[in-house]
Amino acid sequence: MIIERKEYQDTDGTVGYVETVINSDNILKTTYFPKNQRLYIAFSRGHTYSYSNIDLEQYLKFEEADSQGKFFHKNINNNNKHPHRKEFTLYPNEVIDLKEIVENNKPEDKNDE
């Protein structure tokens, strides 16, 4: 589930990129560049990979999925259409900050009522 979503505009008014923070066991954050059709995914241990050939339609399906992790594993990961590479690793404090954002913004569990 998406906890936080921000769109950043280019100077011409089009969407330059979209960042999301995700409540998932495996995915912490994504950054999507529609013009390049590239999706960056930061995983729970901080390792960040980029996936190419992700068109806007597929990215929006990823965002709208009930589980971004399940959608990722079924439709993007290990798919020859979406070559990937490791880009970088987040600093430990960045991982902690993202996990705090998720924890502080989780919806209330209805079973707690």
C-alpha cells in the first residue's frame, strides 16, 4: 500500500518523476521516471535497483495494485522485458527514516477497535 506519493514537475509542466513510500515487507520506496520509462525500487535492506521499459500504464497498475510487492514479483522482477541493475544502497539512516514514515502512517487496524 502506498503511504506517501509525490509528483515532481519538469519546467515544461510535465511529470518529471514520481516518488512513493510503500508499506510492504520488501519494498520501501520507488521513484519512477516516465520519460525514461525507468522505475527505481529501494528494498527493505536499502539495496536499490532500476528496471527499464516500464511504461506509464504498467507503472500505474503497479501503484494501483493491492500489493505492490506481489505485482512487482509477478510482472516486473525476472522478466526479460524489464532489464534491471543494482544502482546503489541507501544509507542505514535513510532506511530507518523510510521505515519510520511507513510506521507513522499505517492505517489503523480495524481489529484494534
